[in-house]
Amino acid sequence: MSNRPFARRDASFAARTALLEAGRELRIGRLTAGLTQQQVAVQLGLDRSHVSRVERGRLGGLGLISIARHAAIVGLRPWLRLYPASRRPLDGQQLALFAAFRTKISPAWQVAIEVPMPIERDLRAADAVIAIVGCRCMVEVITRLADLQAQLRAARRKQRDLGADRLLLIVRGTATNRRAVRDAGPWIADALPLGTRACLRSLSAGIDPGADGLLLL
């Protein structure tokens, strides 16, 4: 019982933060689409002040359907993502996979495991960060590819919030995971242009790989 007030406060903070971020995205979308607040309001069937409040994250009762309608008008589509209420440490299989990866890179790389996001109350963490002078790579360790697109999107958000230069996905090289990568088609090569050999060639030399990569180990 004693934890409930804290849970409510955390939920309220998360909701306010989400509305502020959604408002910023909707404003950017509107400006990119070349629309005024009045034009958006007309399409919503509401007044301009409503659009202004939404863009400032000031409407606490705004529902997902309303956000989706507003987003569609400015050329956006909402995506809801839920995060664990506590940090989940790397499990044994992930630690073993990362240990194998570390044996293949230069000792010049400084290594940190389970690096938290530099955002207050954000419970996400990067699986690891490796760094040399002038280059900081965020590493995500994946033993099973459940949804490659969703897993990559989540990793991209963490890379952005950490301010990392590169993203490296370390994926266990099982037959199932290799098939998932093949089935992903050419978009995965565009998103993560460096393969295992190219990444390891640079990492083992202690230099910036020059691009994001996917390593099957």
C-alpha cells in the first residue's frame, strides 16, 4: 500500500513527459507539412487554441484516438511503446555472447555494461557502450530476434538518447536468427550497412567502424 503514491506520481510524470514529446512531434510534423494551427484545427473540427495546447503538451485528457487523428493530419502515425518498470540486467546468454564479442575487439576500446539513459526516471539502459577517442558505439546484445524491426527501433531510440555515434547489434548466430536477418530483406542492410567481418576488422584494430553494423556471432 505504501508504494501506491509513488507509483501514481511516476505514472503522472511519465504521462506528462509523453504528452510533451508527442506535442513537440506534432508541431514539427505540422511545420514540415506546411500547415498552420488554424488549418489543423479546421480538419479536427476544433478551435486553434486546442491545437496550441496539444503542441505544448497541455491536454492531460488527450486519448490515443485523438492523438492518432491529429497525427494523421500532419502526416504522422503514433507508435505506443511500453518499457519495464525496472531495469532488466543482461541474462547469462547475453553475457556469454558479449564476452565472446569482447575477445574479438581491441583492448583499446573502453567498455561499460548496462549503461543507463541520461534522462531522469528513464529506466532503459544500453546493454553496453564501447568507446575510443572520437567514437562511441552503443551495443545491443540479442540472443533471439523476435521482431527485428521493433528491436532495431528500440535500439535507435536508445542510441539517440545516449548520443552514441554508432549502433552495433550483436546477434547470436543461430539458424533462426540468420533466417530472420535474411527475411528482413534489403532494408536491414540499409539500416545496418556493416556486416560481421567489416565491423570486427575495424573494432579489432581499435578504430571507428565508420557506420552502424550487425554482427552475427
